[in-house]
Amino acid sequence: MNDSMDAQVRRTARMSDERIAALVGSTAEADLMGRILATSPANVRELVDEPGLAPAPSSGRGRLRPTRRRLVSLAVAASVGAAALFTVQAVQQDEGGQVWAAYAVEVAEGAPRLLVDDEDWSVEYANEFEPDRGSMDFTDGTHELWVTWSSTWDLELILNDRRDVAVDEETVTVAGQEGTLLTYPDDEYAVIWQHGDNVVEALTLGGVEESTYRDLIASIHTVDVDTWLSALPQDVVRPADTQAVLAELLADIPLPDGYEITPPAGAVTRHQLVHNVEREAVCAWVTEWVRAADAGDQAAVDVAATALGGARDWAVQDEVEHRDEEFWANIDSIVDDGVLPGGRELVISGDTEVEGWQVVFCV
Amino acid sequence: MAILTRARGQSDYLLASRRQRFEAMFTSHSSAVLAYALRRVEVAEDAADIIAETFLVAWRRIDDVPAGDEARLWLFGVARRVCANHSRGGHRRTVLADRLRGHLATQVQETEIEVEVDDDVARVREAMRRLDDGDRELLEMTSWEGLTPSELGAVLAVPASTVRSRLQRARARFRTQLEIVTKEEQS
């Protein structure tokens, strides 16, 4: 833009640069940073309607994009009529007690199976459990305790990493084991310890009284498989059930010939599956549209456009969040105008070079 | 910082290092994001929610946020969508931003200045108002945030060459509208 036009437009801003300069950089701004950091990543999904931003691109066609390993909000399984079929829960319950799915037991046996022995505390979130790692978020409604573990971690590496930011440390006993209590700035604490094959980190998020944290750590204990599985949220999809869930989600979603969505390894939530399947299906059809357009195959272009035109009506959309008007305008651009949003030129998305349209539809 | 240079793959949950990265990003770019929001909201304190939502997304997706100044562009990309939701009525307040909202409200009141809008500004505003959203956004981000076409491309997730051509067309349409507005005033 030439300088004259630039200056003209600059003056149309609601607030001048001078006034903005007086408003930014306040302690209130820094306060916001602290408040956000005190928010568990697990809770962010609940706090913010995340706009359609591009994460790292899909690693390839025909494979369900691996979900980033992170805490996820677990929906209430009871609201889904057939949820019992898909959840990690007792597959049988009688006077003899609960019988758990083999995979759930495998996960439980590999986990440190920690719970907080305080009736005010419960498990609020759980991550994608795998036999060698997992994560849980405990809360009493005010405070949070984020417990993560992995049998692949090296205790000394983890400790040395955390020591860079810790301001103090001491040896404590937690769940019958010797652990290292690290004190971070802003009244945050973590205990890290070796628990059988696993290294465990129990980190409190947000300002907590030291005495409260010490009481909490003292109440952490190991429980048996039944007790631990019973305490988990009940919306985790077992690997054995993912095909059935996929089939249910894909019941009214067409896919290009030969295209298959492969379920991810490990246990995931229905919430994750829903979003991954919808995103994968849209990406598959746009990819097919691009391929057909390149090949001059008008019939295939029409098939892809028809499929994309019906995407609004896929039943899965009832469970999908964050598809905004901009997204549907981009779909309409292909369907109605034959114009590919994002274009074909290479752009950087994350640390990968992809074509512009892939950023719009496939990540 | 040793944490940032460690070999990857030891852990998916190095929260401490994520915190450091987030803090560095927030410290470097929060004012730019707040300024971006302040230029676009009708009520200054609403900018507090824009910046809060933007950085909540960044916190949740800290592993996706690029390093260095590219983080600023990534944040603008989020902020523009948050602003779009805001303008569509999708705005919701978060308690996290309470203090900043109060600060903005107070400061704006205390420094309330009667801004004189001369005829030239009024004409330019009217010409801008007549542009479509895409053109207007390009011109505003070029002028207000001082972004280059390459940077705009990163924010909008489109190739820089596409931005350049769009920008040329936007400039032309702006000039046309400005001429029309001026003629309308004269007639």
C-alpha cells in the first residue's frame, strides 16, 4: 500500500496508536497471562470456542490423523443411548463384581492407578490411555491436580528439566514412594517420583496453599484395578469398539472410492473420534475434488462436489463443534463456484509446507 | 534455556517448558494482540475477552505455535477469527479477563478524548465501509498492523502472491469508492 493510502486508512481506526500505547502493557495484561497459565489445558476447551485454526497438517491420506496427545474433555456418556457399548466400563456386573474389558485391564495394570483419598476430589478428565502412559485431572471444584505418568520417561531427565524452573525442592513420601517435591513460582508445586515402571508427575495448577498441596500429596494412594477403573470417566472408546463407532459415525457419510478411515491406536474419546472422522471425510472429498479437477475428470468433480454439498447434513455434524460460517462458505465456494479456497500454492503450516487448500480443509 | 534445547521425545508432558514458551510468547506479543483487538471492537473492554480467548487457544495449542515472530502472525490469525465470532454475536465473557476488562474500561474513561473526525476521515471511513469484508481486512491489517503481504499470507493462510493480487484489487476498489463518496458529497 502506498504511504498516502496507508495513512488514510490508519486514521480510520477506532482508536489511535497513541491511545492504544497507553492501554497496553499493563499489570492487568500480565495478570491475564497468570490466569491462563493457571488453567489446565484440559479446561481450555470448555472456556473457549476455538476458531478454525490450522494445526499441523494431516500426515497422509487414508489414515485417521493422529490426535495430539493432550487432555480432552469427556462428554457425558449417559447421554448417548448406545454409549455402554463403546466405553471403558464394566462389560458385566453381577454379585461377583465387575468384569472389565481386557484392554482396560491391560491399561490399568500398566498404570500406577493413583487416586486421591479425599471425598471432595474426583477425576474430572482423563487422557488417551495407553499401557505405557496416561494422564488424569483431579479436581475438588476449586483446585486441580494434574497427574501424568509414563513408563518411557527417565526420572533424572524429567527432574533435571523441571529443576530449571523450580525455585526449591525437597524429598517427600508419596503413595509409599520417595518423591521430589518441586516448588515453582506462583505457589505451584509438583511431585515427581518413580512408581514401579512409571515415572509420575503430580502437578497442581493455579495458586494453592502449600499446606493444601502437602495434604493432597499425602492422600495420593495406589488402588486396585477395579477401584481405579471405576473412578475413570466413562466415555473412553475401547480399541475393540472403535470400528463399531466409526461405522456408526460414517453411516451417512460417503467416502471416495477406495478411501478408508483407519481407527487410531489406543483408547480415545467419542468426542475425538467424531471430530477426526468429520475432518477426515471433508479432507478426503476436497482432495478427491482437486485430483479430479487436475485430471479433467468432470464426472468425478461432480461426485466430489455433491458429497461436499451434503456435508452439512451429515449426522455427525450434530456433535461437531467449531464449524463456522467461514468454513461453510469455503465448502460452498467449491460446490457452487468451483473455486478452491486457499489455492494451490505452497504455504507453511506449522513446520510443514503444504498447498493452501490443505490448510483450509485438511488440518 | 535448557528446556527448550532438550532432545525431543523424552516426554509429551513437559509442562514446565510449555509454560516457559507460553510466557515468552505472551510477554512478546500480548500487547500487539491487544492493540489488534482494540482497533476492532466497539467497546474497548471487549478487547480483554478477545485477547483472553486468543491466548487460551495458544495455551491449549502451544505445541502448534511457531517460534519467534511467526508466533505473532499465528496469534493474529487466531485473533481475527475470535474477532469474527465476536462480531457475529458469538462473544462470551471469560472471568479470566475480568481484571484486564476493568483496566481497559477505567483507562478509557479516564483518558476519554473527544476525537475530532474531520471530513477526510469521514470520507475514508465511508469508502472503507463500502468495501467487502475481505478487502477491508487486507487494507486494515496492512495499515493498522503494518503487515507485509508475506506476513498477511501467514495470518490468512493463503499464499503471499494471492495476498498481493487481492491487495491490488482492494486498493483499486478503495480508490474507486473514495472517488464515489467524494463526488456524492460534492453533488
